[in-house]
Amino acid sequence: MVTQIDLQIAQKRAVEYFQRAGIAISPSEAAGIEVADFGLGELWQTGIQMLTYLRSDRVCARELVLLPWQTCPEHAHASAEGRMGKEETIRCRWGTVYLYIPGRPSASPHARPPENRLQYYSAWHEIVLRPGDQFTLSPDTKHWFQSGAAGAVISEFSTPLENDLDRFTDPQILPVLHVSGN
Ligand code: ZN
């Protein structure tokens, strides 16, 4: 659960990042930035700030902010019961994003998952995204990402959000995102 004070701090910092990245958002959007701690209560280590501005039956578009070294924990968008999992493309707009997927583990990865959660990170093939770089994640592909020391702004384009199909590696994270917003 994100506390009210942490919600306000995280929203304010996210707005600053959008300004730095040159991404215009309206005042009402700024007030509605969602903050997720994935139910772990460790927002500044495991968490993300999100502004979803398009959500239809077919597509979803949103902007994400990761504060310095903040981690979006390992998960896959699972296919189930005839529904395909989410396909998502993440594009770095500002800062540096370290993205990890299954494959040959990187010898010296830049990111470090939160120490107390290290056992729940299994994908170690590193992809470094700098502004203008993007990567598309197919359904059912495990992935996690972390920003570098400066934080990061990311655009995400995907098929519809199906939160009930999100499968997190960490058993303490429930499938439904724990989001706080106004
Ligand atoms: Zn994802």
C-alpha cells in the first residue's frame, strides 16, 4: 500500500521527469499519475509511476517513470484460456533503462534487484535502452527493468491491459497491480 505522502512525492517527481523528457501532460493527467508498489510496501526500491492516456479494447499507451534505481519487478504477461498475453513495446525517452529477458546471462549486469528480493529475478540477459531505443516483449516472456542513477522516462505501447494475466516471479506480488492515484 502506497502511503498518501509517498503518493504525493512520487507524483511530483514523475511530473518533473516528464518535463525533463519534454513530454507534455495536462494538469488533470498530472494529478492522476498512478503509483504502484506492487503490494510490497517498498516503493522507492520496487515501484513505478504511470500515466495511462489511451486504453481501449485493442490498444494501450502510457508513459512510465522510474526513479533512480527503481525496479519494475520480474513478470510475464501470460496467455490463458484462449486469451493472448499482453505484447508490450517499451521505448526509452529519457535516462537509461536496463531491461532483462531470458537468454544468455550478461557477465556484468548494470542493474541490481533489491537485495531482499534477489531470488525472484531469473532473467539476466541485459538490454540497455537509451533515448530513442525500444524493445518489444512478446506475450509470456519474463522481463524486468530498472533505471540507472538518473532515473528514466519510458513510453509503453501495448495490447490491452489484462492485469489478471500478469504473472510475477515474486510470490508476494499478487497478479493485480497495487496502484494508488487520485
Ligand atoms: Zn510487462
